[in-house]
Amino acid sequence: MGQDNSKTSKPPGQQPTDNGNAKNGGGMTLPDGTRIPDYIKDWGATGEPTVFDKLSSYKEITTAMDAFRSSRKLTDILSDPKSSITVFVPLNRAFHDIVIPTGKDMELALERHIIPTRVEKSELSRIREAQTLDPNTVIKKVSRSIDGQRYVKRSPNHNLPPGKIVNYGEDASNGVFYFIDQLFI
């Protein structure tokens, strides 16, 4: 009973294939048999995962990720290894009890969550005003409450309370991201 070594006996340098795995949850298998999940894309020149790559693995933000994926423009921004961005990603619960925008309205709402420059955790509380991708929206301030929680305010705020930052940020090759409990509609 011989073992099928066809996956590991391919000549060096041969391109990876999906080996039919697209039907089995996506991803690809490299010629040496290494399995690569479908959410890991081209990691660019740095060899490190982008914001898009990292965000794709979190179950707490699947609604936001579905919305990001529905916009080619936003997907390109989040996955561009040459960009430098900060993203305030709304958690799934941020979409509860609201009328969820669709299409271009959703794209615009998510543009309000992206600053086209990298703001590290140590610099977050120094934000006084940062332009988002939506030219009509700025992040006004990140502040700390008495209980130590961090909140992000935007302008215009349409009478919405500030978004609560529920994690302290994670780095990626092309930026940093924070989870928040609000969708900036």
C-alpha cells in the first residue's frame, strides 16, 4: 500500500494550486503539501500579514469583514502591503439594533473607520483630529474614561455617543487596527 506522494514530488518552483480545496473551505496547497488558508493572501514584500489578512481570522467582526469584502476599494486598501492605515473595526454587535446601510452607503460608513496613516497604540490618545477616508468625517479625539476605557469620537457625530475601543490594537504589516462597539453611520 504505497502512499501518494504526488503533492511533495512536484518539481521545485512549481506554482501552488488549489488542488480542489476551493470546494473544501478554500485555500491552497503548496507543492510541498503545506496548506494555506484562503484568508491569507499575498503578504507583499514584507512577508507579513496585512490588516485584511489578520482581520479575516476574527469571528467577532464577520459582519464588518463581509462589508469590507463587498467593496473592492476597501478590500484593496486593507490588503495593500504598501499602505499605512489605522482601522477602527466595528464588532458584530455594532450592527445590532440599527438599520444597516448597504452598497455605497455601507462603503461610506466603513470609510469613516479608516485613517490613512498608522496610529500606534502609544500615539492613540494624542489624536486631536485625524481625517478619515470619508472627506466629511474626522476622528476628533480618543479619550479615556474614569474607568480606564478608551473611546473614539468623530465629527460630525450625528448625536451618537463615542465608540468604545474594546481592544488595545494589533499591528499588521500595513497598519494597526482596533475593535470598537459602534458603526459610524
